[in-house]
Amino acid sequence: MPRWKALSDELDPQVREFAGQLRRLVDRRGLSIAAVADRTGYSKTSWERYLSGRLLAPRGAIVALAEATGTSQVHLTTMWELAERAWSRSEMGQDMTTEPLRISRASASLPPAPQQPPHRTGGGEADRCGGSRRRLAVLLAGAVGVLFVLAGAVLLAGAGR
């Protein structure tokens, strides 16, 4: 039994290509939809809709997926922008435009995904990708900066006596 149901023939070709690229990215990483949801902060139900083509993922979900999978945000957001235009056109009942080559080029420029170790069970914050580590590093750097400012203020106040 295939993992994914076939995408609807009624989908705009750009939206179909985008959903297919998202599916391939998830597959290459060996992630379940639950793992994608856990790593991105978007619900499992939402990811089921995004990956089936029933709903276009918001840009934030695509950025979170890029972070969670170590994929270039530029490539995914470029493909998302093209799919978003197509989605908007289809909602407005407009005909397709002449952008199919751009989405093909964007998808062709995606580098192959590096192999990732299997996802550990037992989860928690330690399983999150580099985005969380970067945020933690920035938070710690900010806290150290605040401590330096406070220490300087205490020293200056003591010197003024």
C-alpha cells in the first residue's frame, strides 16, 4: 500500500508539484506526519491537509518544515510563493498562468537531502532541529549581555560614592 493517496487531478499543476515536493522531503527524512507536526509546531491534522493538497500550508509552516528538515528556506518559500499564487488564482476562478517552468526550476534546484539518523522515540526538546538550538543560543547570549550591563551598573554606582 502506498504511503500517500494520489493528489487530486483538479489541483493546479503548481500546487500539485508543491505538495509532491513536500511529500518527497518528508519521505527523504523518514518522518511520519506526527513527527513533522512535533518538529514544526503545526498540528498533525494540518499537515495531513497540507500534504494531501486539500489546503495550502501557510508560509510559517513551510519555514518551520525547512528548519526541521535542514532544507533551504529559500527553495521551499520560492516554491510556496508559486503555489500560493496558483492557489489564489484557482480560488478566484482564473485560468492558469505561464509559470510552470519557474516551479520546475525551483524544485530542480533543491539539493538532495543528507541522510539523517532515525528519529529517537521518547521525544522532548532534545529532538528538535537546529532552529531551537539557535534560539537557545541567542537567548543565552542575551542573558549574558544583561548580566554584564547589570554588573557595570553596580560597579559605576559603587564608584560614585
